[in-house]
Amino acid sequence: MQSVQHHQRSGGPTVAAAGVVAGAPPPPMRRRCEGTAMGAITLDLRPGVGLGPFTLGMAISEAFSQVELQPNIYDVVHVKYLDEEPLKLDIVISFPDHGFHLRFDPWSQRLRLIEIYDVKRLQMRYATSLIGGPSTLATFVAVYALFGPTFPGIYDNDRGIYTLFYPGLSFAFPIPSQYTSIFHDREVLAELPLEFPDGTTPVTCRVSLYDSTSDGKVGVGSLMDKASVPPLSAGSLYMEEVHAKLGEELWFTIGGQHIPFGASPQDVWTELGRPCGIHQKQVDQMVIHSASDPRPRTTLCADYFYNYFSRGLDILFDGQTHKIKKFVLHTNFPGHSDFNSYMKCNFVIYDGEMEGTDEPGSAPKSCITPSTKWEQVKEILGDGGRAAIQTQGSMNNPFGSTFVYGYQNVAFEVMKNGYIATVTLFQS
């Protein structure tokens, strides 16, 4: 599990996985030790919906935006992920000063579970009442009084944890060893452990917030895996499948737009709307490898990009003809310098000679998607030959170099773990 730390600053740049911005030196660290926050913050607890500004189902980039809006509160942020297999485990944004973290589904990069793991650090507001934090113990009695009657919970004998469930919300209580004999492993108890025989009441050790539409019981241990991402609203363009036919066009499956190579900026504005950003292209560092292009290298060239960060897409226009010459698709994997600069592009790439599909989610097996590893790409397209090494230096990119492999009409930037970082489409 890779863990990187971000120390937020007031007015700071966009949060990146390691606390740096691509193309800029790392920011200075604030001189405050972790765990020495000025005091507990208070966040609204919304069962089945979210906690404070964080809403279940939100994209990871939206969560980082909320962090940016309140840098004095979310001063220390940890981002955790499995570096070798980033699709295997959740991407976790953790706030150690406040005792909670956000778990994002690694494929969709949407928030599926919120866990308050140190209830004494975080004060929660439900309706007009407070619970948790250093001054308001979240005891079983307090929880039951605030949230009302519910069905008996489940006891996990291995962990000594009793979990109480409400719609979209659960509370875990540790049971002292001297009282575990009155519980039965994994069974729903007929009685609620409001008080122990000695008159004491258990105190919450963990609170879980999750989507309630699936009607699953979510808690600690294996119950944590039962939390699923809420369904997207009808017509949402998030994670829209973008079909790319090599050397020909992009096709957006929900909106139905077709954007071919050679299209004009006006065509793109009409189909995709206003770009999130426009910037001039730096010198093409790969030109020197092309014997057919004798142009001298300069600091800037006339070509320019349309950036659609919310679609995980860049479109490059020729500065002379003002026609599309390249598409760049981003996977937004953690461990890459562009992480959190783009939302994930859910592309499906197939060769022009392959038989395509008009149905989203029904791409042929020979297609390439953001989940396709480099070894699988080589099985589909053949050996890509030697790779060009792309690096920005450890100061600008602490994650190390990536490798660029070129084929006819397409180039892949591959991370050290074998996953694709970006795909560049062009016409040979």
C-alpha cells in the first residue's frame, strides 16, 4: 500500500497525490506536527448521504476540491492506494487530525464509504444534536437516544465487535472480553447491549456511512466490502464510455457525439461545449525521433490544446490548419504526476479493422480500456518495441519515470506497475 502525504496551504494549488503540482517544485511543508490540530471540528452527519462537504458517490476530484476550499481545516491529508495493483483496493483519502477517511472505488473513483475511525477526534451533528468529539462520548446509550429504535445488530466474535445498523449508517462497539460469552458469533441478538452487567455502556469505536439503497449491512471487517457506490443519476456523463477507432474518430456513447480527426475548434465546441482550458503546446519533444519532420525545435509551437478535464480528455489542434491532429486520453491513476488533474476517461479503443460496437459496455474482448495492462496491450497490438523514457525529475514528479510505446496511430504512456497512464491518438 502506497501512502503519500499532502500538507495543504491556504490558497494552495490543486491537490496532487504527493502534494505537488505537475511542472512546479514541491511546496514547503507547514511547521505543524500531525495530530496537533487546534481542536475537533464539527461536521453534519447525513445517514446514507455523506459527512460534512463529502457526499457518497462524489468523484475523487470533487473531494479534493472540497479540501482546497477549506485548507485551514483539512491541513494534513494522506492518500493511500495499492501501487502495484491500483484497481485491487480502495483509494483512500485520510484526515488523521480529524479521525476519518474516505474510501473510493478504485475503478470508478467515486466515494463508496466514509469511516470515522477515531470518534473522539470528530464531533458530528445530527439534526440539532451533537455526538462524538472529545466532549461528547458516543456511547451506546447516547447513540440509541439520538437515532432511536432499530433492529438488533450483529456480533463479530473474532473482533469482539457489536455493530448496530440504521439505514445508511452503522456504529461499531467493542465488547469487553469478560462479556463476550453472552454474545453469539455472527448472530443477530434479541437484546441490545445498552448496558453491561456492571452498569457501564459501550462506546463507539467506528462509524460507517454508506449508500442505503442497496439495503446492505455495512460495518467493520468483511462487512466493509458490502458498501457499494450509489447509482449515477440518469443522463450523467461521468465515466461515459468513449469509443476510439484508431486513425478515425472518437464516439461518445451517452451524448452520441462523433468527433473525427480533422474536425475544427467550432465543431468541438458544438459537440462538447466550452473547454475547461486552452493552452499553447510546448515543443514536441518526440519530433526529433521522426526522420520525416526536419523542423527545428523551438520553445513553443503554434499548436494548441483544448483541455476537457472533466472528461479526462485533451484535444490538440494544428496551429496552421486549425484541425484536430491528436487526442490524449487520461486514466487518472494514482502514482502518476497528472493524478487529480483530470477525471478518468472511460475509453474503449479498437483498431479500425476490428468490428466495433454501438452498445456501451459491450466492447469486444480485443479492445483496450483503462483497466488493460501493458502485457495485454502487447497481446492485442503486438510488441511495441523499445520504449522512450519520460521523466520530469524527482523534484517535479516523485513517482518516477514512465515509458512511452508507439504504434501506428496510437502511443501509450505506461507506468512502472504496467498500467496505462495516458493514450495519445493520432493519424500516421
